[in-house]
Amino acid sequence: MAVSTAWYRSKAKISQADPQIRGWCPGARRPMMSGDGLVVRVRPWYGRLTKGQAGALAGISAQFGNGLIDLSSRGNLQLRGIRREDHDALLMALATLGLLDASVAGETRRNVITQPFWQMGDLTQRLGDDLSAVLSREDGPELPAKFGFAVDCGPVPLLQGSSADIRIERTQDALIIRADGAERGRAVRPEDAVAAALEMAQWFQDTGGITDGRGRMARHLEAGATLPAAWRTHAMHRGLPPPAPGIYDEGALFGVGFGQIHAEELAEIASMGKLRLTPWRMILIEGARVFPEVAGAVTVPDDPRLRISVCTGAPGCPQGAQPTRALARRIARQGLPEGQALHISGCAKGCAHAGACDLVAVASKEGWAFGRDQRARDLTQGTLDERALREKIKTGQK
């Protein structure tokens, strides 16, 4: 199970003003080197972990890494601080748990997020399973590494704010396949949904959506690509924002403060039941009627931590120009303007939140840039110190 050392190489110095765009996300077979060691992303099928799998991952994180675990915006777990010499042993452990894809290519293609309130055997679970299986095959479509799919077939879409390029959604009267960035989609029968999604992916390839191995659907449409008329017949059903923490029919849903937990916290959470990971950096414990009593759990709807997205920052990420998580904690205690979300990014890449945000702060060596309703990459190099930045965030003034 050895992995090429080329995947571990990184430049000794990286300019924060011009961050390195890798064009791919870490996986298990292809990890990414960061400032605290290898980042290994584990991608459970339709975001679900059994009690045994989740508990074992907590142990793996503590044994082979630094015990820090990130929740990604695509419903995956990232084990941090993994030592290079332990990577092969980690892969063997993941394989034993049934959490290792057969190949790097299959792992990279299987970017599928599912609405977490599915029931076993329902349409969301079946389509998520079938689509994942096709993408994992050796003859799966050759798509950019960050290209992804959303299976959002509940009564109302919940994933429209999550990163995906092709979406399977319900409208009031139909199941549709919709290209991200398009207001209308193509009606399909459930048995034809996966084939239609792959057909749309092939159209993306054939019409020049991929350049140098990269490409996203919304940008392709913004650049002038026009979907076939038959794929623009049904208006999208406007979805709902991510749900608040609470006790639902399916179980207890709670947030993870700034998207990071410790191995011992995951182990305690795993003891309560099977877990479903969400793209909102929240976890659903199947069947639970109480919240876990761990430090990182966010259980009340008005907790400011639910409205702050933050990357690893310095020193954990070599491209981070400033520490970000300690700042996020201080801002959460300070409070945010009512109804406003904040994105704190250690560099201009904006890994923690790809789109525009109500409030956004981007680090550089000289200080912070601040903006409203912008993306991280839209901001120029800033010079604000923390005190000035926090004042702008508190008042919401640009």
C-alpha cells in the first residue's frame, strides 16, 4: 500500500500573498502535507460511520497523528498530524474498517454528499450508494479532483449551499438533475437519475469544462457554456438553510465548534450510536435523544460558532499567514452581528468556505483584510491588526 513520496513533497517556502493552488483535496491513499504532518481524509459512504468505525478512527488519530480531527465541508473526516512513516499502517487499519477505496482514482472521484436525514433504503440512500459505486469503478468518469455530486432528495433540498457541481434534487412535482449555477434542471425517473447525472458530467467534459485537470460547473456556466434546452425544463425548488442543532426523528444533531474535535471526543460520541457526518460540520447520532457532553459540541441554535467558518491557519497550514482558530474563539466570545456569518481564512484560497460570505477576513503577513458579501479570493492584501479587525466584525462595517 505504499504511496509515492511525490505526494509528500512541498516547497520549503510558500508565499502567503500568492498561495499554492493544488487543485485537489487530500484523501486516504493520497494525503496532503500540512504544517502539522499529513492530512488524511476519510470518506465514509453516504457520510455514515458505525460505532466501531468511529471509535476505531478516534484510536487511529491518537495512535498515528496528533489527535486532531477536522470535519470537512463535504461530510468527511480529516485526520491531522499523521506521521509519514505510519501512513502504510494507517491504510491497513482503514482497509480493515471498510473505509479505504480500492484506488487513488476511485477515492478521488467519489465526491458525493448526501442529505443526512435519509432513511435506510429510501431514494437518497439508494442513489447515493449507486452513484458512489459507479464513480469508484476503474472505468469511472475522468473528472477534476474537486468536482462533486449532491444527492438531496428529501422533501425540501438542504444542500444547495454546499459545494457540488451536479445536484439530484426534488422539486414539488419531480426529481431533477441540475447543474450547479443553473436555475432549472432536467426531470428524470429515479431509476435513470444516476445515468443522467453521469451524462451531465460527460457534457461538462465534452464542452471544455476541464482545463489542466481543473474545473467547476458553476464557473463553466458563468464563462458562457449553455446547457441543452432539455436540461432546463424544471425550475429548482428553493431549499432551506442548514438545520439548527436539535433532537430530530433521526437522532441528535449537533455542531462541532469550528469543525474540529479531539480523538477522545470522537470516541465518546461514537459510544452513543452510529454517526452521520454532514457538510455543515455537524454530526447526527442515529437514534440519540440527548446531546453528547463533550467540550466541542454545539447544541444551541444561537451559538456564534455555528456561523463562523475557519480554516486551519498558521502554523498547522504552511500557507496560513496568521493563526485563525484562536482568533475565531475570541470572536465567538465577542459575538457576531445578528444573522451574519463570518469566514476567517488564513490565506486567499478560502478553503473553509468557497463562496461569498456576509463577513470575511483574510490573513496576510502584513495583517488582515476585511470585506462584506465577498469571497476570500476577492480581497486584496490587508493591514488591519486584530483589534481593528474585531471592531469591524463587531459592527459589520466595511
